[in-house]
Amino acid sequence: LFKIGLGDLMENYKIIGAFRLSVDLNNNEFFLVFKDLKHRLDKSLILHRRGQRAFLNNNLVIKTQTHEVTYKVSWPFSEVFAVTGSGTYRFDQNVLLATDQVTLDQPNFQRQWVSGKGSLVFDNTISKGLNLYEGSRWKIFGEYYKNLTSGGYTVTAGFDFRKYLPVHRSIIWANRFAGGSSWGNEKLAYFMGGVDNWFSPQYDNSTQIDFAQNYVFQTLATPLRGFQQNIRNGNSFAVFNSELRIPLFRYLFNRPLRSDFLTNFQVVGFADVGTAWTGLTPYSEENFLNTEVIEQGPITINLNTQVEPIVAGYGFGLRTRMLGYFIKADWAWGWEDGVVRDNIFYISLGLDF
């Protein structure tokens, strides 16, 4: 996203605009934010529009247009602890692009949503450099979505705890434990594997999805390096990440460097452990991972298997800032059901985990 902001001298009011344009102009995104920070209760109004074009089976092309209006408030109890809440109206329109007379006659499909979110946020971290922190931060949240079109609803809840420990001078050991779950007659699907903002992401089609859960939303449960996306899926997930972040040249020279590339260059060793599942626990019989559906002609067989639901990955990576972007390169090996998989290389953007 390209962002530009405008604010008054006292920083009581801010206006932020942003946009993202794709090369073919079919997957664009725009948002506009107005913030009122004059009093203790912070208020924000967010306008968001996104267009996405996707190719379906049988050479069908669908374009989804999403419009959202969000009103958000935040009440700080202290400098490091706050409670936040928001309400959102969302309008989705799915347009089946015309490729023949049949698709030309298909009407547009529309859905409307209202949602509410609340969270507790704590953050006493101190920045020791780019993506180098000391301290703790965590968030506990809950969300409710109501589908005004179908009458369905979705409830989600989750947590994200992070701890940053100084090892020696600027070397930081960062740890994260996160999880979440969804309920209702229209659920959220978590797809585990890979990293956020992954260039050329890869998807694992061998892991089956339990469509009886009636998933309406989906999200990535990351990072879990060493695997493609969808190594595990379900309406619940849990993941633990640990990284040792070493700003190599800054640590060796122990003085300010003129090169931004060398100042922010980091060598990272990491380990990830996690899973996503359906049912009460990853080891319950309701976990769809242990069900394999085999179809051959008129015969359908449901085979009960015993697969270890928890997967892990480990490896090392390099980090630095180039052209204003924090670029991450990771080499990772995955461990699944007692077997170490071949190495996967990731290039991605983004700070922290």
C-alpha cells in the first residue's frame, strides 16, 4: 500500500489515505481514515474498498467488490494498556464476468454484513532497532459477524502474546504464542503454513478441507515455515514461534554505520510449531485431518487415519531494509509425522513475525 497522511500541528486530527494498484488494474485497494485524537477517547472513521479477481473452475472468472465502513474507538487505561472496540458495515458484490451467453445471463450476487469487535491491548516494548524490541506485548480479542443476507453468524476469539528478551547488546530473542477459534453456522477457516506477504505463495492441495463446517471467511495462520499454505486447516489454530535476531554488522562494529543496508542487516535462526484443526482438540475424533475421503465411481469411502496433527519447522533467514521495505529471506525445513521435508525458500515483506 502507498500511504500519505495529513495532520494538524498538535496532532489532534489526522487524515490518512492509501491505495494499492495491481499491474492489470483488476485487484485494487483503497482506504481513507479520519482520526480524532483530541480527547482521551480516540475515535476513527475508516472507509475501505477492495476489488479482487479470481479464476474458478471451467474457465469462469469472478470479480468481488468489497466496501466497508468502520467506526473505531480506543480508551487507554495507561500509556501501555488500552481497550478498543469497533463496528463495521460491509457490502460484498460478486460479479461473474461474461465469457459466453450463460455467464452473461447470470445475475450479480450480493451479501451484506455487520460486525463488532473488541480487544484488550498491552504494549510496553521499546524499540532497539528496526524489528528489534525489548519488552512484552499482547492482545486478546473477540469478534461477531452477522450475515444480513443469509441470516448466518460467525463468532471468533483469539490471543497473541509476544515476549522480546535481550541476549547480549543488540541481539534479541523473540517469542510468540497465538491462537484462535471460530463458532457459529458460518465459520472462519484457518489455513496454516507459509509466511505473511509471501512472494509467489504455494498451496498444498493434498490436505482436505471439511466443507461441512460451512466456512464463509478464511485467513492464514502464520508463520509456520517449512511448509506450503494449507499444511493444516480448520476452525481453530495454535502456533508458537521463536526467533533469535542478530543485527550482524551493528553487533560486530558496535558503532553507528552509514549504510542503512548494513545497519538493518540481520541473521535470524527460528523454529515454528503449530496446528489447525476441527473439533474440540487436535487429537479428537472430530478432527477432519484423520478422515480421508476416497471416491471411485458410485462408491465413496471415509477412511479413518491417524496422522500427527502438530507440525513444526526450523531454519535460518536474512533480513534488511531495501528501498524502504523490510525484506525477509528464509530457508526452512518442515517436520511432519516424524519426517523432515525438503527445504523451502521464502521471500516476503513485513516486520516482526
